[in-house]
Amino acid sequence: MAKSYQAPRGTQDILPPVSDRWHHLESTFRKVCERYGYQEVRTPVFEESGLFARGIGDATDIVSKEMYVFEDRGGRSMALRPEGTAGIVRAFVEHKLAGEKSAWKVFYFMSIFRYERPQAGRYRQAHQVGVECFGPTGPDADAEVIALNMAWYRELGIRGHELRLNSLGCPVCRPSHRQALSEALSEVRGDLCPTCQGRMETNPLRVFDCKSAECQALVASAPSTVDYLCAECQSHFARLRDLLEAMELPYELAPRLVRGLDYYTRTAWEVKYSGLGAQDALCGGGRYDGLVEELGGPATPGIGFAAGIERALYALEQGGIEIPGRSARGTLVIGLDEESRRRALLLAESIRGHGLRAETDYFDRGLKAQMKQADRLGARWAVILGEDELKTGRAVVRDLESGDQSEVPIDDVPGWLDRA
Ligand SMILES: [Zn+2]
Ligand SMILES: [Zn+2]
């Protein structure tokens, strides 16, 4: 036998019927986004690697340890996208979509790629849905994006998740927090893990993200960003909290929540789900007011979130939530001899022409075997054509739910099924 191949480590094949569950998650997301006036955007799977180094931050684990970087045949350094926002900002800038007092609101479905140690719930090719909203600065936009995020989980029927909220401040107030944090951390510097000792030089805020229990304990009492907010950041955050309360969206304040990416400003949130690991959330989002400018565009605020599809599926399974079954159960058109099988193929095609699902059997089987096949397909109707039916021009249509049979002129079958 020839050599066979396996999917690369950390990837998965999404096969039917599991793909139905994926479709359900995605179509629900699309529906929710459209209600909020968002439109779909699709960007390339790979970009210049410099875009991510600049947009996400050289010092992040994502860029320094996990990104799939490769040189293309023209000698350019490219990377498979490790997250969604940088590429969308790049498109926003490239197509000059910024406008005064206008919002560009987009949603996406995408694969992202990170070279992680494969483990439960972590993939090297993972899948996300998300939204980005460019333009508005006010907290009403933050509240609306969070509401959209929560509406998706509500619509899916997911329960037991928790919204955690923080404010990270802005370029005005962040330096004073950074200073206080650096001072507090330098007292315990020797006890921090080597990675965090390095982070103290690049971005001490990222020590909050450390997965080591020792570092977590050390930062538990470190100064938090909310205590250093400037007046504008304070009122932005207060207004957002007021709106969330008015919209009856419960949340918990999470002063240690800083998100893994360097570009967030002010609002940051995540949705936790018990059962996912301590470091894992259903989704994460935040405001990134400096990112468009950082990537060469005109100063334009932005806010968005990304949510893992694999994690949402996990929550659906944990919650025992059934997804709606296929609504179109369809028809199997059965031909009993060569001539009838020819007619069956044509009849199936004409049923499909009416927008209905129809299949035929491919294996020259007898009536009994084909009826079993109809059962396996979950078909609602079986249409039977044999020598007699072709002679009289009338097909036997069997309702597989009730067992009732009708004789219908062959040419009328599509219309009859359409009315049934
Ligand atoms: Zn501020
Ligand atoms: Zn650490």
C-alpha cells in the first residue's frame, strides 16, 4: 500500500455531522452581527510578518514564540496570521476606510495559527469569530460590542459563563501605572520567573498574564490599572459600567485582566467558562485606540473581540445543548432497473430545481436495500420508479413518516413535493 498521511499535529478535520454544529455556531453569529449592523470582512491567511510584530508587539509570546513565520520564494518574511485584528486594521488603512464621524463595523470567521504545544482545547490551527468597530471613541460603542458578544452566547443557549471587565487606561495615565508597577515588581524581581524578569524591561503589565503560579501570587497585590486611570478614562469606564448595568448585562470587575496583546487601551474584557483551564476564556476583547495609527493609518479608535469556535463548541457540549436538526429532510428517488434509474436521476434533478433536497442511490440495489438507504439518509419521502410506473407515467410517493402511499404523475412529483 502507498504511504498514507495524517493531519498535521495540532490540527483537526471537521467532518459531518460535526460540521453541522460548526455551521450552527457560525450562522447564529452572522445573524446576531447583522442585527447590530455589521458586515462580513475576509482578509488573507498570511501577511507580512512585520505587521504582526508591530501590531501585536514583538515581546508577546504570540509573536516571539508561537507565530508561523516563513520566507516565501521571493525572500519576503511572511507569517500565518496568529490573530485577526492586525490584518483587518491593515485592510482598513490600505483601503483608506477612515472617515470623520463614521463607523466601520465588520465581523469575521477565520482560522488562526499558533505553534503551541498541542493539548486539550488548544490547536495550532484554531478558529475564531469576531468583530471590529472602527471610529467611535465613546463608551456606548464598547457597551454595544459587549452586548453583541453576549447576545451570541445567549442565542446559542450557553449558560454559566461570566463576563469579566477591566480598564487598562490610555497613553496619558498608563505611564504612572507602569512606574508604580515596575517599582512594586522590582522589590520581588528575584522571585519572578525568567520570562517575567525580561517582561519587566519590555512591558511589565504582561507579568499579569504569566502562567506561573509564583508570578500570579506575586502580582496579586501589585498596583492595578483602575487605580491609576486619568479623569477621562475614569469617566469612560464609569459610563460603560452604567450602560452594561442598564442593559442588564452582569459583569465582574477583573483588575488583573490585561489581555495578552499590547495594543489594548481602556476597555478590556473576557468571558470565562468554568471547565476551560484557568488561562482559557471563551473570548476576549478590548479597545485599541492607538493601533490604526501604529500601523500607518490616521488616528482612529477601534474596539473588538475574538471568540474561539472550538471553545464555544465545548461550552455547547458541556451544557448538553442540542443544535436544531436539518430542516430539509428531502427525498430519495428510487429507480428499480436501468431505465427507471435514468428517469430517477432526471426526476431528482427536477425536484432540486424546485429548491428541494433530493438524492438517488448509486449502487444498483433492489427496492428493499434502497428503502433502508432512505432511512439512513433520514429522508422524508421515497419516490419509486419501476417498469410499471414508467408504463403508466405515475410514480409511487411514500411518506416515510406515516407510511402512506400516493400515486402521482411523474412530471407532477416535484410540484407535489413542494406543496406537501
Ligand atoms: Zn487615561
Ligand atoms: Zn512569570
